[in-house]
Amino acid sequence: MSLLKHLYVDMEPKFMSLISCWSATISEIFSYTACRQLSQMFFAIFFFHISELILAIAIHGKTNVTLSSLLISKNYILAMICSVVEYIVEIYFFPGLKEHWWISNTGLLMVIIGEVIRKLAIVTAGRSFTHLIKVHHEEHHKLVTHGVYAYIRHPSYCGFFIWSVGTQIMLCNPLSTLAFALVVWRFFQQRIRYEEFFLRQFFGSEYEEYARLTHSGIPFLK
């Protein structure tokens, strides 16, 4: 009994310290700042993916659309999980980092702008827009150069780039902001090169002239 009592006396301060630590962590996670920023993040993700699927069905018909139009991959899920982990770690150790509301609200504005640009691109392109790159020219596939496409060649990519980086600025996540910007930029650099190869095959000099007069929509990619 004396041994158990000794162990209890010895462990009690450590146990109480652990409880206090967890209590502080939970308090930070459920603070007003965290609730607002994380709820904005989760709503932005939910709205983006559901609206992508709904628009795809509206344009191409339910029988021609699969759940792949949700645009959710394993790498994407991992990236979002990492961003949430970064947020939780930082709000516990550096809570003041998340209180820069002008930065967070700038990110929120970027999320809205990115969403609007992408959805305008999808609606404007209509049946010419697909989530998969076309490698064969179909009859209904037209070169869209009006609306938002008059200024940006790949407005849907531009919109997603702004949206994705904006989600991390909204969370005041410095590491994920940089990582998202680099990874998404690299992804679109390769995708645009691949897609434009086929667009030049499909539309020839017409696309060459269009590409000369417009920007890709991704920073540092003409």
C-alpha cells in the first residue's frame, strides 16, 4: 500500500500537469478565433467540391458524370489534413499568430474571388469544360474566347490557385500557404503544358493567336 501511495503522490503532479495541458489545448482549439477560421475553411471546402459536382451534372448530365468530379484525391486530403494539423499546433504554441485578422480576411476574400472566377469559367465554357483534359477533338468542343476567357486562358486553374492559397492565408498558416502555392503552381505548370499541346493540335493558328494575346492565369506562367 505504501508503494502505491508513494507512486500516486509522485505521479499526481505530472498527471495534473498533463490535464492542464490538454485543457489549454482544447480551450485554444475551441476559441472564437479557431471556431471562426476553421468553420470558414470547412465551409469553403464543402461548397467548392459540392458545387463542382452539381455544375458538372447540370452541364453534362447525370449519366456522364462520376464522383471524380468532386476533385478529391488522396494527396488533396493529406494536404488538407496537414494544414489543419499546422493550424492546431500553431494556435496552441503561437495563438497570437492567428489573431492577424487583416491577413485572415484577405485569405477569405481570396477564397471568394477564386471561387467566383472558377465558376464563371465553368459556366462560360459550358460543354467545352471538363475536369479531364481532352486528348481527342469532339464536335461540341469549341475554343472559348469570350467572357472571362477573353482575359485569361485558364480561368478555372487561376480560380483554383487563388482559392487554394486563400484557404491557408485565411487560417494564417505560413507553412501551408507556401507549400500550397508551390505544389499547386507546379501542378498547373505541368498540366497547362500538357493541355495546350492538344489545344494547339485541335485549333492550330487560332489558338496560337489567342495564347499570344492572353495570360495563362497562373503567376509566372505566360
